[in-house]
Amino acid sequence: MTNDGRLTSAYRPADHPGRISPGALSPGALPPGGQARESIGALFTRVVAEVPDRDALVAGVADPAERRRWTYRELAAEADRAARALLTRFEPGQHVAVWSVNRPEWVVLQLGAALAGLVLVTVNPALRRGELAYVLRQSRSAGVFYSEEQMGQRGSEILDGLRGDLPGLREAVAFGDWEDFLAGGPAGTARPGAVPPGAALPEVRPGDTAQIQYTSGTTGDPKGCMLHHHGAIHSARGAAMHCGLPDGGAYVNPMPLFHVGSCVHGVLGALALRGTHVLMPGFNPALLLELIEAERASMTLVVPTMLSMLVEHPDAAVRDLSSLSSFLIGGSACSASLSRRTTEVTGTPVVIGFGQTEAFGVVTQTLLTDTMADQTTTIGQPVADMEGRIADLATNETVPVDTQGEICVRGPQTMTGYYDMPEATAAAIDAEDWLHTGDLGEMDARGYLKVTGRLKDMIIRGGENVYPREIEEVIADHPAVAGIQVIGIDNDKWGEQVGAVVVLRPGQEAGPAEIFGWARDRLAPYKRPRKWYVVGEFPMTASGKVQKFVLRQDIDKGELSPAWEYE
């Protein structure tokens, strides 16, 4: 509230004491023995001591007979071996990359690196030679662990071809040689002073960098977000608790491990609640539904693309999903219609998590106790211990409630910065430590937010600001539309014109006039898409985000032509 009594769109945790606050140790908020600030390794060691014989990790493969299980005691032994093997080759603080599809060794490496005080650089397994070289070079990775066969490419061939251009990359270890690596085999020469078995591992502080995760490149070159131990635990624990994951509950994880929603929220969310992490090799709707039933899972995290496929799968109506407390949705916007459809088909509520890698994945979240209106039209309030505000685009001042501006957050879930990119860091985090998300939104008097668009996606048509999110929500409700992306198209008269790229549902009978009429009846003239493009599917990142910049490039190059146009 301002001095003259006007409400402003600012949120402080102290203003809303009813929300669970893991960082502040609210009564009952943590499992027994919980700590406010600790490193990932310290958390893991504590949980192992508390529940050594509880299942910690399950390989959620398709064949139930092949689903290997690790107790916390067994996983700790593997992680300790990994930590000591790492320290024979690298020094604490050095960067080690992992370029691999989902596999249990990925998780063991993550925990081992955390225990050893190394920084894990997570790399999208879909990256090709030039993209991989950029990440390894920019992150100054001293080693890389990889899967030999992934995404249609052979890892060793690509890395062998890059070694001459990456003099800082000393080690490349295939997961096929994982046991040799743990045993101190031929992957490299042990450095002097390595930590022998039984000796104390290096001290790791909660504020130390745990990971460097690269932005997924939906708008251009990726930047490496430096994520610290405390922020990762804080984010994962809070999101899991708000989704109803109980102490010891099972968390089925279909997300790719390189993504913050998987190696932070999946791995550490289960760990923080002393639960069982069921790791899928990749997303498959039938397998996800079967694993929820078989493991009596309490929680899973998916992006809207995955959720839509899951809800449409015939098994969704017949599998026993009664153990599931919620679907946590992140990665991109989830329409109100999909949220309602999910609850109708599965009987399970949807919890909306909004955020970005720079904020450890989930920075605002709806609650299971929220009204249906809040669950389907807002992105909730800032999570525990995080402040939020809406900033004026011109002045950076906090705007009044229900006024559009840029969503800004600060608190324990703010990244340290972009690795070796001080100018980009200064542009993202201002002098008062506010992280500028680049998302446009509004906040009401309760601290609930709505996303209205992205700064970089904003279309300026004849001086009018047009926000694609609003248009996408309207057109997505048409029964013939399976997906829509609204983008700006260069136009001599208006500067930019509104364009819509749509994926149509199979078997739906709807012509251009009907869909345009739907938009005409619901949108102001300047918001109505004038050029319509039809595609079979959208270009996606591996984490399930639509790459709008690829659609723009295809249109600019003439590779994607309008299916119909309206003046």
C-alpha cells in the first residue's frame, strides 16, 4: 500500500502468513529433522539416516520385471562412490556436464556431484554438435557424462570430433562405462589429493552453486542460470508440499532430467519429503498412468502438452488414480479448459506452477484449497518466502492492483546470475535484487497473479499493444482447435499484424469461416488474427515449450504460408 492509501500490486510473505513457509520452518511444514538451510548433500545424508530402508529411487521402465529399486541406504552407497570417483578427476567447484536421456545413473551423478561440491551442468540430450559445443565451452565444463545412443546420434562420435575445439574438456565418460568410472577405471588419471574411501567429503555451503541450467532457447541463444543448493531445495520442497505430496509419498517423474522441473522438482521434491522418486525414461501417457496406479503415486509434474495427451488417452478413464493428490503443471500456460477437462476425466485436481529456470522452476503456485476460479484463471500467489510485484514497463515502479506490468520476484529462489554473462545478469536482476521475469501480468489485492503475455511476444498493431496469451485462451476453447500460438507478422500498414498458427483436432469439421467467426465474436477487431497458418505440430523444446521464434523464422523465410487470410 502506498502512502496515500492506494493498494499496489506487491506481495510480501509477511502479508500472507497462512501459506506454508518451508524456509521459515512453519509448524508441521517439514518432515521430522527438517532444516531451514542446507546443501543438497546435507539433505540427502540426513534423509538417509532417518529412513534408510525406504524406497528412494525406482527405474520406471515399461516392463515391471525390469523396474530396479534402490532404498535410501543403497542409493547413498552409490552416490558416495560417485562423489569419490568424481574427486579423483575434478576439484570441488569445477563444472561437470551431463548430456543424457533419463537414466538412474543421471540421478546418482547428480547426488554424487552435490556431495563432492562439483557444479553439475545439465545439457539437453537433443542438442546437436554446434549447440553442445556452445554449452560445454560457455560453461567451461571440465568433464561430460553422456549416453552413447540418444536422439538419433552417437555421443562418442560427436564428442571425439569436438575435443580439439574444447581444450578445457578433460574427461568424457559414457554411461556405458559407469561401473568402470566408479571403480576408478581408465576414464582418466587420478589427480593428487583425491578423497579416499571413508574420509570426509568437502564442505558444501547452502549458497554454493549446485547446477548451471541453460535456458531452453525459445527466444534465442541459451544462457546458463546458476542455481544454488538452498534455492533448489526450497523450490522443490515447497512445490511438492503444496501439491499434497506426503512424507514418504511416491513422485512419478516423466520430465527430462536436464530440465529444472525434473532434476530439481522431481529428484529433490521426492528427497525433501523422504519419498520415492519414480523416474520414467521419457514421457509416455500409458506408462505414466500405469506407474501412478502401480506405485500408488501422490504426485507428478507435467507440461500442458503432456497433460493433454494423458487426458485424451483411453487408459485415463480406467486406471486407478485415487492415490494422486494433484497434477502439477508447469513449463507453459495451461488453459482453463484443459484444467477443467483433467479434473472431469481423472478426478484429480490441477495445480498451476508458474516460473522459469532463473527462479528454480516454480515461483507462484495455486493451492489445492483454492477455488476453482482461482485454479483456472490465476497462477496463484508467490511461493513461500518469495516476494512478488508488478512493475511499470516504463518506470519500474510498482503499479496499482489489477494493472498490467512485468512480473518481478525476489527471495531465496532467485538465481545467482547467468554464468559468465554479467550484462545479461544485470538486465535480469536489478539493483534491488528483483528478478524481472519478462512475463506480463496483473496482481489482485490478495496477491494472486494472472499472466497476460510475454514482453518479447507482445504485438504492437497500429499503436495498440496486443498480448498473445489472451487471444490464445479464447481460440483454444474452440472444439476444432487442438493448439494455438499467436505471433506478430510484419505488416506495412499496421507495423505488425496478428497471426495465428493452429493445430486442428483430427476428425473435427470446422472451416476457416467458423474459426474466424469464433474469434470475431469474442475479440476486439485489433486482436483478431488476420493470417492463419495450419501445422501438424508445433516446434518444441525437449522440455515441452513451443518455440515461437522457429514459427516466426519459418514464416519469414516463406516456408510456412497462410492457409487463409482476412483483411
